[in-house]
Amino acid sequence: MKLNMKAVNFEMAERLEKHIEKKTKRYEKLLPESAEMEVQMTVVKPETNLNKETHVRVVGVGAELFAQKVCDTFEEGIDDCLEAIEKQLEKRKDK
């Protein structure tokens, strides 16, 4: 699985990169080797709460899987998005 990370309107810290890599590591077993996972994080309104928007998109699994969350922290958004992606993967397996 190929992992792409993109930060919009902010500079991504190494701590955040490590968090993403740690959380997505388990999906290497669930997804085919040709699959791509794109994690995009955006700061929408810097001076407000709930201003961290996270998108996770997975292609190469027969269909495109997508999750989007807005949270206080990127870590929380990533965790929520990956949970939603996992549910979508389970639904695809059941079919």
C-alpha cells in the first residue's frame, strides 16, 4: 500500500507524520499492495475550535473509499477517518 500525506495551510510536524504512519500500518494487511491511501489535512479557520479537517481516500480496492471529519486535533480526525474507512472495507468484504 502506498501512503501519501498532504498538509494544507500548515507545516506538518514529525510527530503527526509518525502518528499517521503508526495508524495506517495495520491497513497494509487489509488492503492490496497496489492500493493507495491519501491523507489530507487542512486548517480551515485558524482562530476557531473544530478547525482541523481531515480527508482519507483509498483507491485501488475495486471502488474508492472516502472519509472526512472535522475535529479539534488532526490525530482525532485521522483516527475517526480510519475507523470509517475500516467500516467501509468490512461492508465491501460482506458483499
